[in-house]
Amino acid sequence: MELVLYPAEVLGRRAALVPDPVSVEVYARAMVRLMREREGIGLAAPQVGLSMRFFVLGVDRDREQVFVNPRIVRTSRRMVRSEESCLSLPDVTVEVPRAAVIDVQAWDERGEPFEIRARGLAARAIQHELDHLNGVLCIDRVDMKRRERISRRLEVLSRNGSATRSAP
Ligand SMILES: [Zn+2]
């Protein structure tokens, strides 16, 4: 399993619904491993080249969660600005506004539906990963001025093409 880097086409595509949540279990396990190796706190299927609507979350150190066909059903009106990075955008950090609290419905890798309320870092990470399923990157969420600041770095990544980095 390889990490897909910006500007790979799959990162800009809307991912497809997963017909059977149980079918992602093997992928999800490999994604958790990759996420932990790279010290990420979340990894979405398009980031490993799978255009499917699921992601793994690892905000808590020893607990991972799989979200299949996730849907945000409620968002707080309060927004929080904070810095974000992305395993698909190495050495890029951008400040992104996100809803402070969200309620999310999804299925886990055993096919069980669940709903959780997320705050803080978990709320931010879930919104970031869910964006990936819609072909949206954190750099798409910043204003022109902030984008300008990272434009040189994005050029370098673009020049490298949609190269992938293999997992160690
Ligand atoms: Zn990301």
C-alpha cells in the first residue's frame, strides 16, 4: 500500500459509496499501519489510491476507528481556526477554520452503524478526512493570501508529479 501525494488525480475526485462496509476491513488495517508509521492522526482511502468513502482515525494513541460512508449530521455554529497538515502534502501546514463540534454517522468495519459527537482535534481530523472523500484538500480551504504563502511548496510537489512514496 502506497501513500498518494498531491497533485495525484485521485485526491481531487469524489469517492464512491462503499456497498458493503465489511469489505474495507483489510484495507483499513493496512491504512492504520501506514498512518501510524507516518505519525498521522487520520488517513482517507483516496490517499492510498482507493476512491472509496472511508477513512481511519487515530487521534487517540492506542485506539483506531474506521468510518465507512460517513456523514456529518450536525455541526456547531462555532468555528475554530487551527493549523493542519496532510500526509499527502508533505511539509505543508495551513490554518483552516473548522466547526468546533460535529455529530457524525458512519459504519464501522464490522458493518455496525454508529454515531458520535466529536470535539477538538477529533472534530478537526474527521472534517479533514471527510473532505478527502469529496476530493477537497486542506489547501482548498484557505484564502488566497494563505495559499500564496505555500505556493512555492505546491509548485515543487507538482513538479514531482503524482509520484507515490512507498511505505517503508
Ligand atoms: Zn489529508
